[in-house]
Amino acid sequence: MGVVNVTPDSFSDGGKFLDPAAAVAHALKLVEQGAEILDIGGESTRPGAQPVSEAEELRRVIPVIQKLAQIKIPISIDTTKPAVAAAALQAGASIVNDVAAHHDKNELWKTVAEFEAGYICMHAQGEPQTMQQNPVYTDVVREVGEFFQERMGTLLNSAGIMPGQVVLDAGIGFGKTPEHNLQLLANLRSFTKLQRPLLIGVSRKSFIGNLLGAAVDERLPASLACAILAVEAGVQFIRTHDVAETVQAVRMAEAVLARKKI
């Protein structure tokens, strides 16, 4: 899953692709590099990011999705707003990536159900503005697993979303300390018992910098290490800014794992 941030303030590439033409060109480059899904976002969710209006988010993402819909690759809209999700799905997206799945988003879920869209259910604690100030868990792996179980019940029984529409994302960096992130990455296999595809997004994230002292543009090796470990643990979707390098690392890991005897 290649990341296309149509924002001025994303932590890694804010402002580079705010112009729709630049965003489309970047997305097409990611597809050439091997991206199988494009994740389009018009509102930064980095720690401390400020929300944007519905109208502004629509202005940023819809022209990009309309252009990219012509190339027939699955498009994910990274949003928490029901109206943005609906407009994006109408424009050609087929997946809603919901980083606020911990909220009761009845209207958003209704939209997902009506369009029969894919739905990425991500765990988070708190809001982007405050989520990294003091995240606390008794047992982060157990609590994220319990969240997934509760959300699956709500989505299936109350929102009308079918199991086959749901992908689970542990939300690395969303209301977690570096230690919480490491615990989740070390125990990703525990979430496979829920029998839904798993997604991780670790690309260039700040916890890598906190652990290793690496600047944003120096975090590729650590991001690839996390991606390979995730694939070995049973994760099916890797959300990344660095598509070509991640595809090569993942394909190599898959080739080795396919020959594993134990």
C-alpha cells in the first residue's frame, strides 16, 4: 500500500504532493514501483496535527482520486469523515482507512456498508493532537486484541459490515510509546487468530527515530526490518512511503518463508 499524502503538514512528506498533479504523478510512480493499493489522505494524523475542515479535505483528495480511478488500482481513502469517505467512494475509491475506528462512527460505518467498501479498522488511543502525551496500557497486546474483537462485533452486528470487508491495523504510533510499538510488532501473530487480514504502517515513523536516533529520511532500513518481521508474522498489507524498497524486501522474505520446513 503506497502512501500519497495530499497535505501540507504530514510528518514525512508534507507539502510535496499538495498540488493534485504532483500527487497523481507520485501515485503513478508508486504503482510503477509495485504498489498494489494507493492510500490517499488529505488530513495529517501525525502527533500534534490539527484537524482540517471537511470542505478542505474534499478539495485536496477528490481530484486526485478521480484521476487515479482511471488506472484501475484499488484506492483507499484515509479519512475519519463520513462525507469525505462517501465522496471518495463515489469518485472511485474502494477502501476506507479509518484511523478513528475507536470512536462510534455510525455514519461512516453506514457509508462503508452501503458501498460494500473495504474497511481498515485501526486501533488508536486518544486524538492526533494529544495521543502521544501519555499513552498508558496495562497490557497493550491484550488490549488491542480486545479492541479488535469488540469492534468486529459492532461492525458486523450493528453497522451491517460483512467480515470480508474488514482489515485490522494495530495502529503503530497512534497513542503508543516506543515500547508499546515494539510489543505490538513482536506479537503481531497473536492477532491472526481473529481470522481477518492484518495491516501495519511503520514507514518512517517517529518511534524509529526515538529508538535509533535516525532522522525521518534515515529510517528506511528500520522500516524494512519491521515490514519483513510483519510478513513473517502473517501480516498481509504493508503501508509504506518507500514502495520499491519495500516490495523487494517483502518479496525476498516471501521467497525464503515459502521454503520453510518447520
